[in-house]
Amino acid sequence: MGQKIHPNGFRVGITRDWHATWFAGQKDYASLVKEDIDIRRAIDVMYEDAGISKVDIERDSNEVAVTIHTARPGIVIGRGGQRVDELRKHLETLTGSRRAKLNVVEVRQAELDAYLVARNVADQLERRIAFRRAIRQAIMRTMQAGAEGIKITCSGRLAGADIARAEKAMEGRVPLHTLRADIDYGLAEAQTEFGVIGVKVWICRGEILNPTIIGENSSSSDQIAASNEIEETDVAPIQVMVTAQEDNPVSTGSSLDQTESVNEDNKEDEGANTDAST
């Protein structure tokens, strides 16, 4: 049996942050977890075609902040912000007394988001496109977008076969055991007439060499150099005070000349004293 850990949960607290940020006591914890599930489910039902990658939830004593990461922000916002207002009112009915706040963040490169890639492959399978062609196109687009590696697995009754099987395709490097590797994982399901086909995607986007904040990527050398410059500027200058002592004269060029002349005078005096004694 395969013993595989979730790549995102494996890196939580190291290079990734939590998708839900709040604290609750023992009495309210279960109800708030169910509320988070209801919020995410309501967003998925309302925006099926918006390309939503993930939903982050932050709670305060009086407010619930929901951040939607989507590849199509125009669909989420709607004309004049109409759909956002409808969603906000619906979320306030779910949260009860707390006020709902919505933030929409655009996903710049959908080809580097594992869930969006898996959802794209699943949509193609639902439209009866050959699974090998869908996988090959997804891998090609992701590698062209700048990924270091990608792995896609499709499992189920592929091409209407009587016996379910799994097909895997991979290109590049996907080091799942390396904690500093920026691995993104996504799972999507295709509802076909032969049954459910699961699509799993792993994408390696490089390595996080110097994570300053949990979940923030600083893998590029420019960012690392900038952080080093900031650290150097933050260090206070060291002040050194030098005091001259009579026993230990400072060895400068003029002092060396003076000492040499004094030594020559002492030698001449010693020579005169020896002549007088003789």
C-alpha cells in the first residue's frame, strides 16, 4: 500500500501557511470549522466557472475576512461589483453576527497552480477529450510557464474501460521529500457517464531558499541579495575609540622618522662617551 502524505500539509509551518487563520475555544471550535466548510462550499457553488484556486479565511471577534484566489477576477466581481455584494450578503447569513469582508486576489499564472491545472484536465475529460492528449497539453503548458517539473495522475474508468486503472505522466523534477521545494498539489474529479475520474497534479515551482515569512516565496537570487542588503543596513555601526599611550607610541610614518633620528642621536652620544672614557 502506498503511504503518501499530503504535500501541502507536509509543509505547513515550514514554507506554507494555513488557509484558515483563527482561534477558538473548545465549545466554539466545531461550529466554526463547519462554518468554514459552508463558506467554501457556497463560494464553489456560486462560482463554478470562475477558476477559484483556494479560499483563505481569517476570523476576528467581530469580522470574517474571506480572500478568494481566482484566475478570473472579473467573473467573481461581476458588473459593478454586483456579484460580490450578493456573495457578501449570503456569507453574512452564514456567519451570523459577524460582519463579512471579501477580498479578491488574481492568480497571475494559472498554469503554475496545481488545482487549476487539475480542474482543466478534468473539464476536458468531461467533454470526452482523450485523457492522454489532455495530460500532454497540460504538461507542455506548465513547463512552458517556467515550472521545474510536473506530475499528473488520472485514475478511474479511463476511455470507458470496464476495469479502472491509473495512468501517470511526468516531466522534469518533483522532489516530494525535499521540504524546501515549492511543491503545489491539487486534486479534481471529472464526473463522466462511466463514473468518477480523479485527477491529481503535483507541480514543482523551484526551491524556497530563504523564507522570511511562512508561505512567502523568496527563491530568486535578487530577492535573497535584497534581503542581505537590508540586513547589512540594519546593523548599527561599531564605534571604536583609540587612545594613545606614552609607552606604546602609534606607528605612523612621522613617528618612525622621529624614532630613527632619536636612535641615531643616542648612538652618537654613546660613541662620544666611549671616546672620553678611553
